[in-house]
Amino acid sequence: MTTNHMERLESALIRGGRVDRRFHFDWPSERQLQRLFLTYYKDASEELAAEFARAVFERPEGIEARSIATLQQLFVYFRETPAKDCVVGVDEFFEMHLGTSDPPSRGVPVFSQEKRNGSAVGSPTETSIIQAVEDEKIQKQQRKKNITHTPA
């Protein structure tokens, strides 16, 4: 079980016998963010990793933007994009993930309808991100079609 807000959990969920150990992970430092970035993007430069860390630290959400769970979600979201696109997409990811818009399904940023149909796509990064999301949807549909059920 993972949470950033222990105080919000019902006591029945965290009573003895259900949760026997608790580990506190502090908010990552700028250097730790750089190392995390380089874990996901092994060929990226130290300068690009530093740019990523600065982009995260400059977010108005403060420490919430530095949650390891949120950052892991960001890396999963950008997993098929080059390191530079991940850095460029930090602001948009956080605006969608932690912004005031309705939470997207599974926590993945959802682009506006105008962007989905291509009429408002501005940057190559946005285009590649949108294409990656659409490609992933198609691949999931194809995998579902290929699954055959055999009786037990």
C-alpha cells in the first residue's frame, strides 16, 4: 500500500495485522531527481537530467510534484518518447495530472478533444505524445482480440 496522505486512510485499513511495517520516503532532492531521470533514460546527458529536475522543482504544486509515485507515472507516460520530449512535456503532464481538470482514467493525462483530432496540436512533442497514446489504445484493442479463452 502506498500513499502520500497517511492521515486520509481509514484506521481499519492500517490497523495491526494489515500493515505491519511503515516506511517513510522523504521528498527527493534535485540530485535524486536527476538520478531517477537517468535511470529511465540511460543515454541522456547530465545536463538534460538537470533540466528535468529544475522543471519539476519549478512546478507550482511544490512537493506534490516531487512525489515518487507521480514521477513514476510521468515516466510511464513518456516511456516511448525520447528523453528531450519527456523534459519538454513536464509542464503539460503536471497541468493535466495535478491540475483542476477532471482526473483522467488511470491517471494518464488526457488531451483535449481539439488536440486529439489534430486541430490544435502545436508542437512536435504534443504530436508524438498524442500519437503514442493513440498507438497504445490500438495495440490494447489488438491484444484483446488476439486473446483466446480455453476452457479449464
